[in-house]
Amino acid sequence: MVFLINWLVSALAVAIVSYLLPGVSVEGAFAALVTALVLGLANAFIRPILLLLTLPLTLLTLGLFALVINAFMVMLTAAVVPGFVVAGFWWALLFSLVLTLVNWALSSLIP
């Protein structure tokens, strides 16, 4: 049940952020649900491997390279999910930052 609630909150956050940013678009609720699912799976399985492989670069940039990896995860999700379009790298980076904030705000409202 908790997984379902977190998934719906993430999908709502994806829909809100895509409404706020003109460089990102989501075509409908189903695309937002699939985007939240694929982004969550990519962050759970692919992101840790990339962080481990780029650990020296991440340490050298004091952790800022992790933002590049987040943007890459968003662009990978946009390549896989039909109906989710990101205009470019900078929009993906901004999307990942704003999505984190909106997801945190929405999750804090749920007991």
C-alpha cells in the first residue's frame, strides 16, 4: 500500500513539474504514472552503478557530478517512455531539481 501511495505521489509530482517547466511535457495521467515508475526503477538500479563508476569524478566535483547523473536518468526515462518529452540536458537537470523539491513537499503532506 505504501508503494502505491509513493508511486501516485511521484506521478503527481511529475505532472506538476511538467506543467511548470515549458521544456518538459507529459501527455496524460498514464504517461505520468509510467514516467514515475520508470524513473524510480532507473534511480534504484542504474543510478547506483553510475555513481560507483564515476566516484572519482563525483569526489573531484564535491558531489556536483551527481546532478549530471540525475539529468541523465531523466533523459534516459524520456527516451524509454512514450508521452514524456524533455527538450534537452538543461531542462532535464532543472526537471530533476524541481521534481526533487515538489516530491519532497508532497511527501511531507502525507502522514
